[in-house]
Amino acid sequence: MKSAPTSAKPVLGEFELIRHYFAAASCAQAGEGVALGIGDDCALLGLPADEQLAISTDTLVAGVHFPDFPDPFLLGQRAVGVSVSDLAAMGATPIGFTLALTLPGVDASWLQAFTRGLDQMAQRCAIRLIGGDTTRGPLSLTLTVFGRVPKGQALTRAGAQVGDLLCVGGELGDAAGALPLVLKQQHTKQAVADALLARYWSPMPQLELGLALRGKASAALDISDGLLADCGHIAAASGVALVIEQAHVPMSAALLAFAGESTARQCALSGGDDYRLAFTLPAQYLPDLQQAGLPVYVIGRVEAGRGVTLLDSHGQSVQLPHSGYQHFGSASD
Amino acid sequence: MKSAPTSAKPVLGEFELIRHYFAAASCAQAGEGVALGIGDDCALLGLPADEQLAISTDTLVAGVHFPDFPDPFLLGQRAVGVSVSDLAAMGATPIGFTLALTLPGVDASWLQAFTRGLDQMAQRCAIRLIGGDTTRGPLSLTLTVFGRVPKGQALTRAGAQVGDLLCVGGELGDAAGALPLVLKQQHTKQAVADALLARYWSPMPQLELGLALRGKASAALDISDGLLADCGHIAAASGVALVIEQAHVPMSAALLAFAGESTARQCALSGGDDYRLAFTLPAQYLPDLQQAGLPVYVIGRVEAGRGVTLLDSHGQSVQLPHSGYQHFGSASD
């Protein structure tokens, strides 16, 4: 046994302070649907009878899902963004989240910055901190997010129909392309670095797009494992084939400038950590979404069959690159 | 940076297998109120309009909340028992839970045993595994549990009234007393060891008692930090004083035999990890609960004032021992 039982009252005191600290954050104040927040054995949520509760859990581990010594403000932002993205993918409206935070020790300035980042992204997503647990151990976070969606209208991975368009909600590959910058292995012009690092550290969940896709998209998810791997998930769940036209996969100017076309494409296809939506859509709905100013990029179509096919600009099938590239040795979606 | 980005597809494959593995567990099969379980971006729960959802998150870290190399079957049992206990404390009926499991590596026999333990306790609590995340890192688990409770009937920590009885749901101190056995620092007669170790590794949430207390108990929680510390939480939340008669705090024969009276009492008062309910109760409800065969031990009363007072058998105030003794250096409730 490395750890003998110890009487750790001062530590308990410190961690109790942390709880009070989180409880004081703006995002922990009362919100719609939250009947009881932080401070009791459980939080309490209400839900209208014609709605369902969407629930997702994500763990981020230091050295696996983010660098060992992250900027705490950015880590707070990223943790909320990554987790809420699953609600966007279901077409759900955020309600609240719990935070299970494991820390090697208590550092007030670290916690202040972390809470500011958490709070900022939580407010942008209109989601409330409703409970949690703070423990001592190697740095990691588990967020469980809750959203509401009208009964039967949640966007699942099953349901893609032959003939539907395959779409994504924005440029892909930025977060994966930003890795050498995240790891401080490379540097580049400030404007390019800022753009790419923001996509890694502050992924904005596509909540508005998710809501707009309710009753329209036949299948949806958020891209975390990489476009090809995640399209594989839709294809498998829906029992169809997805065909992607490589030339139509959108990439940002910043990524192309930083990484060059070949690496940029690899990041966009297989990089992961995009937290953009990928979805299948009957073509009739495309004009409405575009006219509403929503970011919808058609990158392919649904066909009969199975698996994912990638086509070059001549319509020839391209050998699929090694898919599901996992940063930091991650093994999680 | 310790961890450079790596392409870890084989690892992803292993962890995907784990997810399929959990998805096949009995406790992951469809259940009441669970519209969509494991496998999509979110799980979906339904809830009648006259009910509220009770939510609680608990993290267990190796070397902090359990030994570094635990028996995986027992760890699975304990993780579910500890987490569901928060639902019992609110008077909630379990619905489902998510499991965020962080593992240093993949070991099939470890996972099989862990899942059996998890499944067994989940079935005893009638709770379903509805989602989760499996990641690589130092061994830890975060469970988020969901239960339902009629609107306005949840048992909170606030509400204790002057004149109420202070009660607990069973003998206290066994889990804390079992620590030298858990750590294999001491041995004792098999029957005694079995009884104490079971209380540490397989704490049965007092769900039936929690349900029976709805509409009767004025405040309730489950004892995790130790009787004195947790009574302090009720006193603070309710704005009252709690008086405990030391001689009335129930202790098991096994604990007394193993630890002797003095240590046993310290475990019962401050040991923590009991996962028995502590609650305040208007005296008129006591006969009904006792006649229903529920475990209700009156250990004191609610008075005007603040804080917790411990009385000896002569009615004299006893100096409070160092409270909130935390096993393994834990800093969590």
C-alpha cells in the first residue's frame, strides 16, 4: 500500500473550500429546470412530461486528453465545450452539468483561473453547474452534462437514409493541426496560432445548429474521433454506406497556412477533437438551413452498403488513411 | 511534456471492446424510464411531470478511496453502493447511472470481475448502466447516478426542527473499523473479518428506508464523512443544534470484537464510509417505521442552537473527537 489511512482534516477543509468556491461561480446559480443545485446529497432537476433528458459523461485525463500542465483557464473552457458538444449532437438544450474534479493538490490561483474558464464557457452554453465531487489524486475531470429535448426528437446516430446528403457543421482539422502549438513544439504567426489554439482550447458546441437539425437531420453526432471514424459510427448505426468527397471537406485558411495541404487534409479527415457536428440530411432541408445562415457544408452522400468511402476529385476511391488518430494516446470518445 | 501525441488505434480498439463489454452487462439492458442507453452521444431518460430527477456524482481514486490494487469484483460492488447511497439519502428511486472508468491498461480478467461486481450491486439496487466513458490513465472511477422522486418530496439536509428525534439507519463504524483488514495489516477470525469487510466493500444503500422516510423525515443524508461531521452538515443546513447520546450510537458485535470498545466508538462517531442514513424525525412517525421493520435507531434529538453536541451516559458533554476522519487521505464526500 502506497497510501496508509491518514487523518486529513486540514485537507478536507481545503477541499470543502473548493466546493464553496465552485458554488459561488456564476454558472452555479439557480437556473431554469434546476430545483436544487450544489450542496446536498443530490441535485434535483425537473422536466416537462413531453421532454426527455439527454445525458453524457466525458473524462479528460492529464497527459492523455490535454497536456500535463495545462493553462487552467483554458482547461476549464475546454472541459465544458467538449462535454456540451454531445448535447449539441443530440439536438438538446443544455440544462446543467456535474463536475468531478481530481486534483493533486490545492492551488488557489490555479482554481480561480480554472473556475473562470469553466464559468465563461458554461455561460456561453447557458448551462448550470449543479453538483460535483472534488477529490485528491492525479489531475483529471469527469463532466456529466444534462440537456432537454422534445420526446422522440433527439438526433441519434441511427436513421441515415440512402439518398440523404452527408454534411458537417464547419471546417475540420484545426484542433488536431494545433497540436504542435498546444505542445509548444512549434511556433507560427500570432494570428494563425491564435486561430488554431482557440479551436483546440475553446471548442464552441454547435448548439444552435443541433436545435435547427431537430426534425430534419436523419442522423447526427459530434466529431471527436475524426471525420472518417465518426462517419463510420453513423454508417454502422444506420446500416448504410457514407461516401465522402475529399475535395469538399472544409479546411480553414489558418490550418492550410500552418500545416500545408497534405497534413491539413490528414487532420481534417482523421484528426479528431473537432467538436463540429456531422449529420445526414434529406436534400429538401438544405436551402432552409443555409438561408438561416447556419454553417452547413455538404461533403458527401448516403448510399446503400456499409462503411465509409473517400473519393478524390476524379471520383476515384482513395485508400483510407489510418483513422481515429488519438491525441496524447487517448482512447476515449 | 511527458506524453507526446501518438497514433493509438490499437488502444482505441481495446477500449472500444471495453464499451461493448459493459454494454452487454445485464445492468445495461433496457429499463423503465431509459429511452436510449449506451452507444450514442447521449443517453435519454424520460420522467413524469410530477417527479424530479435526483443526480449525484462520486469519484473514487485508487490509493485515496480504495487500495491501490483492489479486488476488481469488490471495487465494482463498492463503486455502485457508495454512489447509489446518495439516492437513498434523498428518498429517490434509482433509474440509471453513468460510469467514467479510467484504467492504466486493459486486462480482460480484471474487467470481467469488475463488471460482475458492478452488475451484481446494480441489480440489487435496480439501477441501469446507461452510458459512460472509458479512458486511459491512473485508476479511478466517477459514477453519476440518477433517481426519481415525487416533486417536493426529496429528503434534503435542511428542514430539521427543534424537538425532532435524531436517528440513524443501522450500526456505525464497521467500514472504518475494517480498514486494517482492507489494508491487510491485521487479521482476525473469519466470521468477524467477513462481516466487517462486507460492510466496507459492499455497502448496501438504504433505499427502502429512504423511500419510507419521504413525507416523514425532516432532514436526511447518508453518512460518508462520519456521524459527527455529517450531523454537522444537517445542523448547518437546518440552522439547528443536534445532540447525540453517545451510548445510543449502535455498534456491531463484530466491530466491538475486533476493535474493542474505545476504537469501535471512535469509528462509529468519526470513521465515515458507513453509507447508513442519518435523519431527523418528528417523534410521531417513529412507531410506524419501527412496526414496518425498518432499521431506525434513535441516537439523539434536535435542539435550538447550532453545531453538534455529544453527551456521555451521565448527560455530560463530551469533548468532540477529531471529526471527519478520512481514509486513505480522502478529501471527498
